[in-house]
Amino acid sequence: MTAERRVRNHTLWFWIFVGPFALGLGLFTYVPLLWSVGLSFFDAHNTVTPTEFVGLDNYQAVLSDDAFTDSLRTFLVFTAFIVPATYVLSLALALMVNRVRRAQAFFRSVFFLPAACSYVVAALIWKMSIFNGVRFGLANTVLGWFGGDPIAWLSTTDPPWYWLVIVTVRLWLQAGFYMILFLAGLQRIDPGLYEAAAVDGARPGWQVLRHITLPQLRATSIAVVLLLVINAFQAFDEFYNLLSDARGYPPYARPPLVYLYYIALGQGQNLGLGSAGAVVLALIIVVVTVGQARWFGLGRREE
Amino acid sequence: MTISRRALLAAGAGVGLLTACGSNTGRGDGSGAGPKLSQWYHQYGEAGTEQAVKRYAAAYKKAEVTVQWRPGNYDQQTAAALLTESGPDVFEGGPTLDQIQGGQVVDLTDLLEGVKDDFNPAVLTPKTYDGKIWGIPQVIDMQLLYYRKSLLKDAGVEPPTTLDALVDAARKLTTKKVKGLFLGNDGGAGVLGGTPLYAAGLQLVTEDGKVGFDDPAAALALAKIYQLYADKSLLLGAPTDWSDPSAFLQGLTAMQWSGLWALPQVQKELGDDFGVLPFPKDGSGSPAVPVGAFGAAVSARSKHKEAASDFVKWLWVERADYQEDFALSYGFHIPARISLAKKADKLKTGAAAEAVRFTTDHGYAQPLLWTPASQTAYQDALSRIIKSGANPESELRTVVRKVSAELDRVKKKS
Amino acid sequence: MEDAVVRVGRALRLVLLIALALLFLIPFYLLVRNGLSSEQDITSPQWTFFPSDVRWGNVRELFADTSVPFARSLLNSALIAVATTLGTLLLASLAGYGLARIPYRHANKVFYAILGTLMVPAAVTFVPSFVLVSSLGWISTLRGLIIPTLFSAFACFVFRQYFLGFPRELEDAAQVDGLGYWRTYWLIVVPNARPVFAAVGTIVFIGAWNSFLWPLVIGQDRNAWTVQVALSSFTTSQVIKLHELFVAAAVSILPLLVVFLCFQRWIVAGVERSGID
């Protein structure tokens, strides 16, 4: 076999393995994506085959729309809550579950179980049962035991109690999944490191955590933070299921995707404006993710 | 569907699921003559409605009509489906201005020849654009204020006839366990819409297509809605929303803004212990009630536009018996035909009669030019005014600016 | 002394864990409590930990309700979730293996093109996707519900990372024995990569079972409803039946919990070796 033929052979096999996937991804992701980008340069009210080219008008409109910039701010606030909260909780759970001697499988299952719940179901429990605004809601019942007045959790904007609802529902749903990532990371740590630390007189607990465990978990931590941020950007389901009603969505706690959904898919189908907003959002995600990856020095290992 | 039908039938038959439509494609299996049409409805809450519309469809002989019952966000589903060939032929919907201007729906003017005057103008006008009719009003829905007579009496409160009186009454009726008024879990921003403006003698869009609330009276009226919220007289975060009378029936609130459709249930559970009111007037305005109607429309992408229009004419123009049945046998609506509304026994006495009177005297429908973009801008502002105590004047200034721009956009297209 | 500190610490940790576990279980408890209550019990101002009368009849009522084809929707969801999982595993693992192991000049570019789609929010491409699928005539078909969702960049990424860390010696031995890529993959790689298949499979299964927006718009015919769509139909009607809603929600997560409990140890193992970082 000549070298050239071998290369051609490899190429053939590469496409046999990757081809079907790449083809599907091209058809069902790249075609719609480019289509969306195309729409963003047109006046596309209620049509996907617009004819009126408007250049950058849609971009200008969406960037000067305070509702859209507000939604970006909402996203920032949400990220500021959810990323550290999930990180700390899932790491703490992993550390504790990893060390517990009895019923480890039980605890792991309990914390992981919510990951099987859909946002529809979780939002239902949160909205209708736990944080129900009337007196029979669980949270209000507990408040009542201490003599407090019922709080309308989702509709009070001052103080913004709805953040408590939104953050806890996602925390409950995803903490277990990230705990598993941390557990896997913990199990990869060489036990010898701990023995060496003990010999050096490091006290179990905080010192070991700071000087051995956390540095060893660095790679996992980076992955977790990255996934958390990407997922926060894509937040849609719980916001939509908790706060929307037949009449629309309140102007607070409205992350970008929810806002774009209402522009582009609502009764008023302004697909041009919606697509422009979506492109802006996607660009932000790319910049943030790539920036974060660079910052953490991710991907260098492979080069 | 490509899955084995027999397996599905076996699984489904046991629990009696196949009463609805037995076919994979949603089109009837029957060998009936004529083209196949699909007709979409949003999911009505009232029991029996779905069976009723299926019965009507089955009775039509010239085409084979299959009903689709759509849960979830209906407007968004129809908007998406209208972009494609596989959407509905006939659907209930606005239709919206953008759908009309975008050529997505068929001109139905001819269907109403000779009977146009029999349709209530309040709901026919928003289906009319450019002198043509784009949707046939099905039934009229309206909203009104329910109050518990006994609770008002105990608190020494008269049924409020002005917005100020409503604010006072709600405050006096609020106790530790019961709130004074329920305007929906969002404090009213969603359901009230333009109602307070109409009650203050203003409107959303004027006859000549200008912003109708660029007036100091608008800010004054909206500030009073904020007062309700600030007084903590409003029920918020109830398990069901304004459209469901449960909060009112369970005694969580003394007054509730809801739809006419709730009337049978309220009547059944409370007997005589309730009354109804329009939204009370403010300043020099007059009381207001919002009315609306789904219009039966035909998709321009339908492969059988003629047949679809014929079906719409048959169902919503010719078959008065079905129209009456649909309006009054399941939920509670006012027939869109004036002649039918006059005839209906159920609408001749008590609270129902009052509701009909409110509709005639004080009904307003959202103008066709009031597009979703304007609606969103206004609703956002209303929510900020009510819940965050934002300054109504400056909020409204922003809305006026956005709505003018939107009105310019849609006028440019015509 | 030191021992006592350690023991107290351990006891504290256990107490904390138990408290957290109870907290995490509350939503499940509420689901069951409300699902088996009467409407009056749910909305009663007096909180009760257990319904005054446990109504198993709610379950029967749910399946007997002709306005929502609940059994049918469960079946649809199961079919879709299984098909999606199998399809995704096949396509993504092949692609992941090709990317990790077969030398090709542009392999990296292909990989980044795949990875890049992870950053595009699905809602962004929603309308064009919908129009595309409908122009293929796939509305209300299982094809339309399944095929467009089979190409998961995330799954492909995980497989590639896993295969990069896969011991090369096994494959080299196979190559020496004259097995090509195809047979090496099926005879050597797949049998030795079970944890990652289980891990990715579980995640995909959950995602498919729980997905909402796509089935809602594609599954227009009620016979094509999935369980999430059926659930949402309980909340969107004008009159909400709380007990039915909760019992439906409880039934809807049961199959998942079973899958989950069976496969969760595999997930840990799979994640551990796939190097998601």
C-alpha cells in the first residue's frame, strides 16, 4: 500500500465514522443556524422567506431595546447567584458523600435523583406547592408557624423573592449532576497524596482540602464552571414555566432566551429582530466561553 | 407515524383513549367525500367543548374535517404552523395584523354577505382591515368583576362604581385571611391591559391610528391600580390565576376580576351570594369591560382554501344552532350574532343579563392596530407601575414613543 | 482527644447529610402527597403531612380521563426516548471514535465545528428548524420527533474525550491481527467502553424524556403527544385540576427514576473515565 493510498483510506474511514453524524448536524443545526443569521438582516414579520433587506437595522433595534439589555442584566444576576451556589453545594455534597461510610450509595442516589426530573415537573412543584403565594403553600405554612404573613413569592418584586424560587429550583435539579462530576474527580485523586500530607503533619479538614483536594480538582472545577455558565446562558425552561401565563411574561426575571422567544415565536412573529437578538446572544456566549477557556488555559493540554 | 399501529391500539384501547381520533395522521379514517381539512382550536377548559366541536365537524358532509385540540401556548403554535404547509386549514385566532398584512390568511368578506350587520360590531371591527373581513367571530368573551355580597355587607362596603371606591373597598375588605381583590397573580398587569384607560375615557389606538392614551388622565388611573398593590389589598400568588374562579370560590378574596365563562361555576357554588360589575369608571370616563372573540380564519397556505372557506361559512354563519350550542352549552359566552344573543334564554336573567348589558353599553375590544409589540411595551410598563411603583408618567411616555413607532411601521406596510 | 474530634466531626457530617437528603426529598414527597390527595386537601389552609384520605383513585382517574391521552403519551415518550438514546449513542460514538482515533488532516476543524454548536442556544434556530422539518413532511410523525434530535454535539464530545483516554494497546493489538477500524471498533472498543455508553445513554434518555418545546410544536396531533406535552395540557386549560396535575407529574417521572437508579453507578464510572474536563 502506498502512503498516499493509506491516507486516502484513512480519510475514507474517517468519513464513514464521522460522516453520518456530521451530515445530520449540518442539516439540523447548521442549516437552521445560517438561515437564522440570514433572517437577521431582513424585515421578517411572519415569514421565513423575507424579501425586504434591512441591513443592520434589526441589530440596531435590538441593541437599543432596553428590554433586551435588561434581559442581559437578568442573566448576569442569575449567573452571579447560580454558578457559585451550585459550585459550592455540589462540591460540598461530593466531599461529604465521598467520606461517608454508611449508606454512601443511598446518599448519592438521593442527591442525584432530582436530575431525573424535568423542568416542567420541578417548576410545577415549586410554583404550585412549595412557593405557592397563598397560605397553604409549604413555604408560607412554615412562615405561618413562626407567625409570619404569607408571601407572594413569585409576584413580589420588592424584595425580589422570585430569585429565591428560580435559583432553588435549578439548584435542586442540577446540584446532584455536578456532585457526580466532583465525585468522579475525587476518585481520581491519588490516595498517596493524602498519606504524604498526613506524614507532613497537615491536619485533616481545611488544610488538606485547600492544599491537596482543591488543586487536584482543578480540571473538574474548570469543566463544572464552564458547563454551569453555558447552561445559565441557555436558561429558559424554569423561567418560562414559573413565571409565564396566558397573557405573557412579567418584565422582571426575563432572561434573554425568554425575551427572544416572545419576540420571535410569539403572536407577533418578528423573526428578523428575534434572530438578530439570538445572534448577539450566541456571540456573547462564544466570547465568554472562549475567554473563560483561554483564562483557565483549557485545551493547551491537547496541543 | 411509523410505529406499529397495532401495538399502540392494543396499549391505548384498554384505557379508552381512542374515542377521539383513531388515525395516525390526525385526519379521519373515514372514507367521507371531499377534501381533508384540519381545524385547530385552542384548549378550552370547559368539559364537553372538545366533543362538541368534533361533533360539528363530523356533521359536515362536503369535506372531511379533523379537529386538533392544542394545549400549551396556542398563539405561538399557530404562528409557527402558519409558516408551513402542514399547518391548519381552518383555525381560530385573531387573526393578527401581521398575519393579515403578511398574506397568511384568506379574505372572508364574501362569507358574511347579507348577514354582516347581525354580527356584533364590537368584535367584528377588529377582524376587519382594509375594508375586508379576515376572521368570522365565533363567540364573544368578556371579563367582569365578581364580588361576594355577604363579605361586602359585613364590611359595610357598597359595590364600587368608581375606581377610587374600588381602591377603598379592596382595602376595607382585606383581612388577615382574605384579600380584598384578585386581579391575577401578577397584580393585574396582564389581564387589565387597556381597561383602566378606557375607564378613564381614553383608548389604546384612536380611529385615525394614533396613540390614544397620550393624556395625563392615563397616569392618574394607573397610579390608582398601583395604590391597590401598595395597600396590600391584592391577592397575589394564588394557586390558580384570574381566569379560574377558584380563588374567589375558596374565599381567598372578596372580589375577583374574571371571565364570563366562570359565571356558571360561581352561580352553582355561591347561589345568590355574589354580584357582578364592570370595571368602574375613573374621573370623567365611563365603566369599561373588555370583550374579545376568536375569529375563525383560513390559512392562505391551505391546499383547499375554497373548501375551507365553505366550511367556515357553514359552521360559523349558517349553522346558528351549533353557534348557540357552542356559546352556551359548555362554557358561558355571548353569541357573536346579535339575533342569537337576543334569543338565548340563559342570557335573559340575573348576572348573565347584566353581563350582556355591560357588553353592549361598555364593551371595548382591542383594536387590530394594537400589535403584540405595542402590547408588550404597554404591559411591561403597567407591571412596573403596579409592582415596583415606577412613575406612571415617565413609564407612559416611553410606551407612547414605542407605540407610535410601531403604528408607523404597520401603517407603512398598508 | 484527636479521635473524639474526628468522631464528632464524622457525626456532624452524617447529621448534615441526613438533613440535606431530607431537604432534597421534600419535592418528591410533595408530588406524592398532592397526587394522592383530594382537591380540598391540597388547598386546605390547615397543613396536613398526609392526605386525610389517600386517594389511589386519582391514578385511575388520570388514565380514564379521555380529554388527555395519558397512557398513549407515556408510550410515545418511551418510544421516543429509547429510539433517541440508541440513535444518539450509535451516531455520536462512531463520530467520537473517528475524531479521536482516525488520522485525518482536517479532523480538528471538524471537531471544532461540532463543538461550536454547543454554544448556540437551541431556541435560536428553533423556527427555521421547525420550517425545515415541516417541509420534509415530518410534522406529527415519530421521524420528526426523533431524527432532528439525534445529533448531540455534547454526546460526541464526551465520546471523543473518552476514546482519547482509551488504552491504545488494545486497538494496536487488534490492528496487528488485521482487524480494520470497523471491526476493531465493534469487537474491541465498544465492549470495553460500556460505562461511557451507560453514562451518555442515561443523560440522553433523560433529556429525551423531559424535552418539551420540540415535541410540543412537532407533535401536533394528539396521538403524537409526549408525556411532557400531556402534563402541560393540565396546566394550560382555564380550570386547573391540581390533584390530577400532581398525580400525572408523579407518574411521569416514575419510569425515569427506575432507569436512573439502575444506571447511576455506571454514570459515575463513565464520567470518571471520560474526563469531561
